[in-house]
Amino acid sequence: MPSLVLGPILRYADERAATIWVQTDVACEVEILGVRERTWCVSGLHFALVAVDGLEAGRDHPYEVRLDGAVAWPEPASPFPPSTLRLPAAGAPRDIVFGSCRITRPHEPPFVLRADQDEAGQGIDAAVIGLNAAMFPLAVLVIGPVLPRLLARLGSLRSLYLGLSVTALSVLLLPVLPGLAAWFCLRFLGGAAASIQWVISETWLNIIATDRDRGRIMGLYASVLAAGFAIGPLIIGAVGVAGWLPFLLVALAIALAAVPIAFAGDLVPSFFNLNKHGYALEITDGLLIHPGDIKKYPPEQKKEKS
């Protein structure tokens, strides 16, 4: 027998009609004041929106909620008066009441889990989710000023392998460390590691490209990068977000990026050093110069400037 999970909630009312929203535990037919609507399903949850019209404005209309013909609201032992619809009469004064409904819980398991994972699960606040997502680009900005010295010390090839390894590891640790604080740290770590690949790859492309083909090469690079961003949501849509599988697939994709680098080892230019000239990214007041501003010096000039 179907039952109500949430509602009934009056969502809208004017001089002619009113709409009432409910959530039920299973698919069923919802009836209010003779109007029937079937529920619809979203991610396993069942909802209905019943639009009732033909009511007289300016007076009360008590109502029941029937699910598959059986009364589900009001509850039989309820001490409260029945729910009532009252359509506003044209030209009558309006009383406006504002309220807010909010639940506060610690941002830690089991409260941050979904309801289907734990009965106490409430999910994570949208603002906190946004801050967590911001850790990745924030790390790119923070790590930028120190990247030239790191890359000069390790070299381009080893830096690429380090960045790919740390990025893949940060993804694999997400299901191992499901706590909110840990995810903030892992997202920051992943962003810092990913910035190594971005700086090296885009600088490398700018060095080998000529003025004639730079636009075409960078356009192709941007297209491939955008395709990668598009493939990610498709993977999630296919395998979901639960369990190890989505994290393993992402880590595998990151690891596969190391394969072409292994064949290009002899072609990687040594354009990072601790000097302020040559094929290095120039460091001015601790800021990273845009790769497009890199100056190519002939070997003899580079030697003199060293």
C-alpha cells in the first residue's frame, strides 16, 4: 500500500487554481479533491504535482490526499485540523508569510552520506561542494609561482611523470578517505599535480610551434583538452559514482597519458633552468610569465646568458 514520504505541500495558488506537491514511497495514483495524477520517478524517488481548479475563491476548501484510492492524509489519529486550500479573492488584501526550513548536521559521516547509504545521511551542503570543487583551480594558482624552480630541479620528463602519478594517486585515495577534510586536501593535491602537466605541455607546444602554425597547434590542443572534459561526464553517466569503478577508470586514463611521454623522452626540451633567460620560464617578482612570452635564444646567446 503506498504512503506519503513528504507533503502535501501547497506550491502555488491564485484566483483560479492551486497546485499541491507530494512525494510517495512507490509509484501510485494521487487524488486531491477529485483530481487524479500519476506519480513520476526521478532517481528512484516518486513525486506528483496535482493542479486543482474550479474552486471558489475566498473560502476554505478542506481536502484529503488519496493514494490509489485510500486516504493517506490527514493521518487518522492526527489532532490537527484538516489541510485546507483557500484561493485568494480578486482584489482582496494579501497576508505574506515567509519561512525557512533547514537541517544542520556535522559535515562528517554518516550525515554527509546519501539517504540510500545510511538512514542518517543528509548529503553535503551545496556551498561546501562548491568550495571543494574550487580546491583544484585554487591549487593551480598557489603552485604556479614555485613551479619553475621545481621543474628546474627535477627536469621536464621526471616532472611530467611526478605530476601524472600524484594526480592518479589523489583520485584513487578519494574512495579510501571519504571524509570531507580529506577530500579538500586531495582535491588541492590533484590540482597542484595537474598544473605540472599543463605548464610543461603548453610551454612545450609554444616552443616547438612556429608563428605560422602556432594557432592551429594550440587550437588542436584546446580541442583535445575539451574532448577530455566532455568524456568525463559520459563515463560517470555510464558507470555511476558509487564504488571503486569510476575512480579506477579516471586513474587509468591519467596513467595512460604517460605512455606517449615514454616514446617522446628524447624530444622533451630542457627549457627549465634556474637562470632567468634561455629556454626557461622567466621569474619576475615571483610571478610566472605566460608561455607566449618565452624568448627563444640561439645556443650562443643562451650560453652567454648562462
